[in-house]
Amino acid sequence: MLLLCGCCSKPQPVIQPPQPETPEKDAYVKRLESEAGEGAAALAAAKPHLEGKGKPLVELTETRLTGIQKPSAESVQKYVKAMDNQKAMDDEKAKAKKVDEETSRMAARIAQMDKENNDLKTSIETMKKEDAWKEVRESFLKMAMLFGFAGAAFILANTLIGKGLRSGVVMFLLSGVSAATPFVLRDLVESPWFKYTALAVAALGVLFGIWSAFATHKEVRSRLRTGEGS
């Protein structure tokens, strides 16, 4: 453990996660707000000419759209005039169709950007994890090298003075264990059942602690009663 603490390693550069690009999203939101205002203006212009069960539905839809973007008086007057002008009405229909196509493209682009950004974040997190495990492997490898050198020294001493063979073998075994530990440790920590096993062990430890405390308390009371009786 002391050897592990003594091993120095280069600090890993801090990799900042990518910041999501907002201009496209801001433009998309502004476009939706603008179209909501246009829709509210069109409903406000059409509402005086409606009767029957459909009028309350138009009114509440207008209220919803107005909550997103309040229509301007100019927009309302534009639609009032369009109702009496077929050419203007045809132009508004073409604009409405174009809005659907353009906003769909914008939404698809934003979804693609979000996916790319999430993939990049995942890639960076994976890189950080790999760097952390690389540092662990390097530390254990240094320990393995130190144990290996110590084992070789003991074997050399055994050839010269006839002592140290057993210690050399132990050092070589520790060297092999140190070299294999980070790989076994990673498989253990990253296994799907590790966290459940850890929770189960912690729960058993708590239960054992409670049981031990209760048994100790019971034994102390028994001894006190025995002392009082005597």
C-alpha cells in the first residue's frame, strides 16, 4: 500500500464536455413563438365570423397561442383583409405549408445535434474512465516491478550466501498478483452484480452490528444481575 501511495503519476488533462450549440435552438424557439403569434392573429380575425359549438374551441385555442406569443394588431388586420382577398388567402396557405416544412427541418437538425452532442459526452466519459484505469494499472505495474526486483535480489542473495530463496519466491508471487490485480479489480467493479453484492454485504454488516450490540447488552445485563444476586 505504501508503494502504491509513493507512485507518482502525471495529472490527466481536464477535458471539458462539449457545450450544446444554442443558435439553432434559439432560432427554432423564436420561429415557433412567431408562428404561434400568427396563429393567434388568424384566429382573432376569424372569431367574429364564427358561430355555434366551434366558436368556444377557437377562443380557447387563441388564448393558448396568445400565451405563447401575443399577436400584433398589424397581424390581426392582415388576416382580416386576407379573408376578403383570395390572392392574399392563397399566399397565406402557401406560407403555412412552407412553415411546416421549415420547422420540421429545423427540428430534425436540432435532434441530430443533440444526438451528436450526447455521443461526444459519452465518448469523453469513456476516455476519462479509461485514463483512470490506466493510472491504476500503471501504479500496480510499478508495484509489480518493485516486487520483481526484490525477488531477483533475494534469488541472487541465495546464490551467494545460500539464504533468501523463500523470500524471493514470495516476492515473485506478489509481483504476479500486483500485475494481475487491476484487471481483476476492473472486472469486479464493472460487473452488473457488483453494486447489489456491495449493498447486500453492507446490509448484512449493519444487521450483524445490531445483533452484536444486542447480544453484548444482554450479556452485560446478565452479569450485572448475577453480581447483584451474589
